[in-house]
Amino acid sequence: MAHTTILFLSILFIVASLYASVGHGGASGYLALMALFSIAPAIMRPTALLLNLFVSSVSFMQFYRGGYFKWKIFWPFAAASIPLSFIGGLITIQSSIYKNILGVLLLVPVVRFLFFKNTGAKGLKEPDITLSLIIGAVIGFLSGMIGIGGGIILSPVLLLLKWTDQKQTAAISALFIFVNSVAGLFGQLTTGIHFSVNMVLYVAVAFAGGLLGAYLGALRFPQAILKNVLGCVLAVAAYKLLFS
């Protein structure tokens, strides 16, 4: 196996583990990693969504077992995002435009990992259904078009609005990512999907990383330093996409 492939898989395992630990599927991280390794956008979008399915599902199960999932907060976001994610998946945009949009969206998890600390349950507010539907629709459309599950956008929104604490956010985001990834993939299927020849290996490595990360995250494993490192890596990838 080439040294480049080994390096890619090693970083993929770490990215999947870190994202799963906070209830994310990791699409933004996978896209950033593939951008750094100069993989074509046509392969990046479906690959990120497929990896999302495996990692977000195992992440959700761990946080759900911990009793952190809140259905009444989740369903309005999902109801609006699923159809819009499918529509977004139907859209094929130029490579240069895709990279610029992705570069901007990668800045969201940078802020998420570097500046959002654990939020306690004190001072939480009741969610607004109408606002939830609007936010879900916007996130769903962007998710399907770019090839992400939307958790990187939803998580900071939930925390900013003070509708959920850190663990509840992780549980809701994980399932939100899963359903959006399914819808986005179905949308992309109508226009054709291309995967890497190493796709099975990618899935196995990401799933293993997701298992580890979700387990450690549910046990309140301290990962502040690793999240800071991941935030810096994503910032470098965003810079590369926007300015190179």
C-alpha cells in the first residue's frame, strides 16, 4: 500500500473518531481531508455522505443510550431538511464554485471546535417550531448540494439558541446527519455517483474510528486539545479551498 494511502487512512480514522465523539458524522472533515489530498469533487461529495451514514449511526446509538436524544427538538429540523437535502443533491455545481462554498462552510466547524466549549443544562430555552423548520430547510439544501450531513451547522445553532446542552446537541446532530446523508445520496443517485476504488477500505476505517470516538465521547472523555488540532487542520483546508 502506498505511503500516501496509509497517511490518508490514518488521518481518516482520527477525523472519524473526533467527529463521532461530539455526535457528528464527519463529512466536513472528510471533505477537508480529500481536498488536501486533491481528490476530485465528483468523488468527494458521495464519499463524504456514505462515510457519514456509518459514523453518524454509531455515534447516535451511543448518545441515545445515554438518554440525551430529544425528539421534540429533532423532528422539525428533520422534517424540513430531508426533502431539501434531496433537492440539493440533485444540483451539480462547477468545481471552482463548489470549492469556494465548501471552504466557507468549513469555517463553521473551525468555530465549533475552537470556540464552543461544553454547554451545561442551565438556562436552556424552549425551541420555536417555525424557526426550527426554516433553519432545517436551509441546512438541508446546503447539505445535499455540498455533500455534508449538516451537523456542523446545526450544532452551533442549537448551542447559540440555548435549546440544548452539549450532549443533547450531539445526539440530535447525529441523527440529523444520518437522515440528511441518506436524502442527499438519493438525490445524487439521479445524476450519477462516483466512488474511489478504495471505498470499502475508507468505510471500514471510518466506521472503526466512529466506534471509538462515539464510545469515548459518551463517557465524557476529555478531547479539548485534539479538537483544537482538528480545528486548525480544517482551517488550513478551508484556506486551500478558498485561496489556491
